[in-house]
Amino acid sequence: MAGLEKDLRELSLVKESYPQAKDAESDPAKLSSAIFSSTEYSSTDKTEIEQWLITSSHVASPSEDSAKTAERLSSLNTHLSTRTTLLGSKPSVADVAMYARLAPVVKGWSDEQRTGEQGFHHIVRWLDFVQNAPLFGLKVSESDRVEIDPKNVVFYPKPVDQKAEKERKKKEKAALAAAGADTAAAAVGGTVTSAASKDVQQQSAENSKPKKEKKDLGDKVAAAVGAEVPTEKKQKKEKQPKPQKNAPAADKPLSPALIDLRVGHILKAIQHPDADSLYVSTIACGDEPGTDNTSEYEGKIVRTVCSGLNGLIPLEEMQGRKIIAVCNLKPVKMRGILSAAMVLAASPRLAEGDEDKHAGPVELVNPPEGAEAGERVYFEGWEGEPEKQLNPKKKIWDYCQAGFTTTEGKEVAFDAGAVEQLKGSGKSGLSLLKTKQGVCTVKTLSGATVR
């Protein structure tokens, strides 16, 4: 990988387009962060970036045979059919490296190779986006730019004519069911000629006639709908095997990594107009524009969050501060206001048999100094991709939250041993809650429960 990193740093397109990359670390993910400073990269993203950089060094290589090149390009084309960038929607240095590799190749493609029936439509679309989008800001000379005319498309897949397809299936059904003329007549919706219709009505009385006469009747019905005359072997419609449904995705093992924990920035907080115990906070959590259950406030994409902290934490302490938010719980309405996240806070752990009277004290979980809104928060040793939205029926939050605690040093941690469903998983001990800047903490509570 070291050689690849060196090649990446020396790539002229990177040097010319991104002066800020000059002093950045050569690690591909860190280089991507230096170039695209507003984008956060997860551990999965970092692995993907490295994999795509390796792929970019091989795709369309002159040293490979044409069959291998076509296979690699076809795989890339399929990948890009549902993605804007190689990572999906996030830009990275992998896109730049792949562009540098493919631009000279695509430039020499014929129209058929670009947009023919067997062409690489999605590669061409992605390449045009990368070289022109302000998001990438590539410094590509006119001589190196790939000219792409969106009007010059060789092949457009034809949409299926649903009405014609339905009629075709009706005729097939009529032909195959000619032995049961009543069914055939119903299937063609009255399009059988009057002579054939008369024969159909008489068929039930002619069941005792020789087979040849019955076959003649079937011929008439089939001819009336313009279908192929069935042979005697085709009189009985064979049952076609039903297509198998896609098997449901296997459940991921229980893990706190399935919970989407992020740094949030409370921009403002007010008392809930209809609930004395609730605050309503406007919190920036790093969401992209258009994300479900978000809105815009002071130029930032925000979530509205209701929290039962009124009377436990002074309202002034809720203003303009960083917190840790749970961002993939199912949104719920709380006294008429939709709450799209939850604010993590610590409170003393109850002794067995004690009743929770919500009397406090309560302390908000603090991210480390310098953490920015939207940064991913994770328990060390439990890294992974969170679910898009937690399924309440699977109780992932309920099970894992039982292990949320604080240490003697007031650090927030996850205790796998406190989660009944994780006993026997082989994991034990405390795992600290972290961002890339450091550990999340509370002010004074140790041995607390965090929720």
C-alpha cells in the first residue's frame, strides 16, 4: 500500500487540483479528509477508499487481456448504476484516482462503447460528473477533458408496454386452456367470433364426442384469438415454478455499533409549549440536505428533538452546546411535536428494587474538545456501520443501553457483561465511548446509567 500512497501523492491531477494536499498525510482516508474537509469518513469508508485505489491501478490496464478488462469495466459500471460516487454519495481521492486512470481510456471509446446496448453508460455518466462538479473542483485542461454529448446516446432501453404484455398473456392463457373452452372465452374478454362462441357453449354437451372433434373445437378457439393452435400434448397447462423471493437479509449480530451515535450541536432549546417536563431542542447532527425528518435553521440542516430534561438541567445549559445524540431511533411524536433523535444523559444507577422517580441528578454526555457536529461516536472495539433506523421490535437499543455506563474517571463506556444477550459473545470489560478527538465524559457521575 505504501507504493500506492506515494503514487497517489505524486498524481499530477491531485497536485494541481488540491494544493492543500501537499502537506497532508499520505494515508488515503486522511488525504481525502484534507481535500474534502466537510466530509466525514467511517472506518468502512476508509477500507473502501483503499480498495478502490487498488482497483484503479488495475482497471483497463494495457497489460491485461481484453476479456479481463471488459469484466472489470462491467463490474464498475454495475457498481455505479446506483451510486453518484465510488463510495455512494461521498467524494474521495479514490474518485480522482479512478478518473485519472479512466479519462484517457473513455476518450478513445466509440459511441457504441459509451452508450450502446452493451456500453458502459454509468461509467460515462460518473466520469462526466467528476470532471465537471464543483464538489470535486478538478483542474482538467481542455485537451485532457473527455467531451461527452448527452444528446448522442446510441441505445435507450425500451420500457415494457404493460397493456400489450397483458393482452399477450391473455392470449397465451386462452391457447393453453383450449380444452376448457369456457375459461378460454372468459380470458379473451368476448373477442371470440360468434361461430366459435357457439361452439364454446355447446362443448359441455359434447364431452362424449371423439377426441378429434374436441381438438377441432380447440383449433377454432385458438384461431379466434390469433394464438398458435395447441397440440394434444399442450392441452394441459404445465405449472410453472414460482420465482423464488429474495431471502430476507440476515440479522446483524447484536452490537452497540448498530446504534447511530453522533456529535450534535444544540443551536437553541425552548420549553415544550404543551409539556412541563420537556425541552424542544434544535440540533445540528451533520445530516445531508433532504434527510428525512430534518429541516433548515440558520443555514444548517437540523433535527427537532424532545427531551425530558426540563427541571433536571437548567434551560441555559442547553443552549449552544455540543452533546451526543442517538440518531436512528424511530421518530416519535411527543405532545404534538415529532422528535427525531435522543440526547444522551447520565443519571445515578438505581439499586435493585428502587423506583425511578426521575428526580436526578442528570448530566449531559460531553463530546471531547474540538468535536464537530455530525462526527461519528463509537465504543472502542465495537466499530461498525449503524442501522439506518433501528427496528423497535428487535429491541437493539433496549438491550444495548443496559450496558451504557460511566467509569470512576467519569468516562462514558459500554459494559458488555451487563447485557444479558451478549453473554457468551467473548467480549468483556469496559469499552470507552470515543470520537476521533478523544473520549466522551460526564461532569461528576461515576457508575451511572446513560440513556
